[in-house]
Amino acid sequence: MTVATMKSAFERAEVVSIWPALDRTLIDNGRRPAVDMPRHLFGPAWGVIEQVADATATKPDYAAMGYLGAAASLIGGKRRISPDRGDWTEPCILWVAALGDPSSRKSAPLDHMTRPLWAMQEAAKECFEERKREHAAEVERAKAERLKWQDSVKEAAGTPGGTPPMPEIAVEPDAPREVIKIISDATPEAVADVLAGNPQGVLCYNDELAGWLESFDRYTSGGRPFWLSAFGGRPHAISRKGGGSLHIPFNGVSVLGSIQPDIVTKHLEAANDGLVPRILWAWPDKLPPKPQTVRVDRSSLEAAYSRLDLLAWEEDSEGKRCAKVLPLDDDAAAVFADWNVTNAEADAEGSNLYASFAGKMSGAVLRLALVAELTEWAFNGGGEPATVSMRSLSAAIEWVEDYAKPMAQRVFGDAAVPLADRNAALLARYIRKNEFHTINARELRRHPHKGHLKPLQAKGAMDEALDIMQDAGWILPAFSRDGEGVGQQRKDYNVNPAVFEAAQ
């Protein structure tokens, strides 16, 4: 064989790679991709939602969920919606959650959308302080009047006349209640005390929703029953630690918060009483950071929140405060009836958790339609609507079908993946993000990596994840020994170069 022949043979030879075929699906575990947030549900609120999204370098999802939670809490118990003008009514209560990795900038858009509630609460403090001073004076007057009455009772003792009745002015008035619009993680007893002075309801905003989810089991004597009641807006009585009970005519708490996907999974696995399936989820793709180019103008949002807050109660035949019920208009009622049948037929599709979620979407569509209808009024003015229109119902159905359901499948699908596979996916994403071409198992358990790979710190978790990644063609062992061939092997791995190549 000549030199030229040998050269030609080498050029024609097939290049053999040491790397097996790369399984790119490992990084997402078959996770359903994110979907875009439909805008029609938010009507005139969409402008400020887009501003907040742009200012925080996030997709509109987080700001939109912040709006839903805040707006629903301000409407609260003052309005309900009926699909058929019958006994079925839904309160304006929503539980919404923002999912994302720690660097997803979830908190900033939620803070933007809830900041006006804090301002409203702060503005009410001055009136509260003045009312407390007035109450203190009224209490002292009542005490003085009571002493005078007691003296008159003593004078009447032993006489044939009747006992002088205690005058109304001698009864000490109830202490004033502070206006509260927004609270954080709290015990059921503390929330009930807030609701006693804020009968329309309140927003429970947790920057870390995990604490709220964990509170269900923390208060074994009544945590879960309380929160189930708080979603339904039903009357609720709660026993006080110091004795006695507190009756809440409208136990209505909207909930808003953020949480990391890896943390929410353990709560989904334990969801067996219908609490977690009541949550509407947002889990958009993360955007790269960018300089802020716009300043958020919240003036229209603040004005709309104020109008929602000032909605008046109805009065029943006995003069007691009650909710005003807005029925669907005739066209919307017919559409909802048809959609409700279709939704019920789809309940059984997917996992038990998703089926439970889908089954609760009938009530969610109505609640969302009520928020949409009152959003249009709050931003644009005019007379308050007496019914919920086809436009609002259609927007709510679109949002549930095109966003809420796909996002729930994205969230619940992660929970269905075995823990070892989830850990392998977490490690795979971390390797690709940081462009590691070699890794060491021991170093990955140390700073600065351990904070990003917390689930992999459990005993055996790192080794299981590395085995799965090796089977998927992501890494190959490159073990070596330090020194002169003695001591423990270094668990080094080479990363498949194809990891960093664009998928074909």
C-alpha cells in the first residue's frame, strides 16, 4: 500500500466517537413546555402588566398572577357570581402561585402588583389612630356612666320600685379594628382575627409559598379545615386559645405567593384533600436580565384597586350585610353550561391530581369571569355591571383552557417523575448553564455548588443522578487517583461535548 493509498483510506475512514447518543430529553424529564399568558382576561389591566414585565425582565405571567390575587381580594365577599341565577354562587377568591427557579425574578413583579395594597393599608392607619383615641374617650365615658348607674341601683335597693335599667351609654363600645388589606404567613386564629375587622376578606401574600403550604399540617387542630373554608368563603367559627370562639360570616382569603419547582413537588405528592388542586399556577420560561428601560406607572392600577375596594355591600331583608350576586347574562349562561359539561368529561384525563384540578375549574372560570367583568369597570369607569358578560366569560374559559390547564400539567408532570430522575435533570441543567466540561462529584457537594443543588445533598442522591446521566450519554467517568496511585479515587467525569451544541 502506497503512502497516497494509506492517506486516502484514512480520509475515508468513519470517525468513531467514544460518546453514546445524547438523550436530550433528560434535561426536561418530558416536562410540558410553558405556554404564553392570554391577555384577554385582564382587559385594560394588561397595559400595566406589560410595563411591570418589561421593567422586571420577566414574562407577563408573574405580574398577571399578582393582579388576579390582589384584585380578587379587594372584591372579596362583596360580590359573588351565579351561572344560572340559582343557588350556585361562587365568591371572588383566588389562590395563585408563581413558580420559577431562585433566579427567575418572581418576587419583583408580584411586589409591583401588591404595592398599592400596602399603601392603602398604610393610609388607613392615620384614621385608625384617631379612631382609637375616640374609642378610649368613649370607654372612659361608659365607665363613668356605669358608675352613676351602679349608684342608682344601690339607692334603689330595698325600695319597692324596680331596678333602674343600665343606659346604653354605659356599655363599653367594641374596640376599633385596623384596616388590613394584605397579610403574610399567619395562624388560622390570627387570620380570623383580621377577618373580624375586615369582613370583605384579605390577601395572604407569601413571598415564599412553601411556608403557607407547610402550615396546613402545622396546625393539626384546624389548619386544613380553616383554609378549605377560606377558599369557599363560607362562615367559619374558630376557637380562641384564651377561651371562647370567633365567628366569621365570610371566611374569604385570596392567596398569592412564589415557590421553586423543586420545593413544590413534595407538597404535590402529599396533596390528597383538594387544597393544592385549588391553586392556579404560573411557570413561564425565564428571560435573560436586561437594563430597566421603562418606569412603571401604577396610577391607573391604584385607581382601579381603589374602585374595587370601595364596592358597597348589599343588605338583606333584615338589614344585614350580604354579597351582591352578579349572574351570567343569557348568552354567557348558555355557553358556560355547554363548556361545563365538556370540562366534566375531561376531568378523568391524566393523573388523579390533574383530574382534581380540572374538576375545580368550573368554579375557577366563574371567579375569573367575575374579576374580568369588574376589572373592565374599575379601569374604565361607568356604571357598575349588573351581570357578567359573554366577553368576560369567554376570556375566563380561554385562560383556563389555554393557560391554567397546560400550566397545571407542567407542574403536576414534574411531580410524577421519580426523584432520582428529577435530580438528574436538575444537575444536567446546572452543567449546561455553567458550561462545565468536567465535573467532580465531591466538589459538586461543596460551595458554591451546593446551594444550587440542594436536593442532591441527600445520601446517595448525587451518585444516583450521575448514574442516570451516564446512561443518558451526558457524562463518562474519568476516575483517577491522587498522588502515586494510592488513596481514594477522584470521581471525575467528562461531559459530552454534544451537550453544548444546538439541538438539530
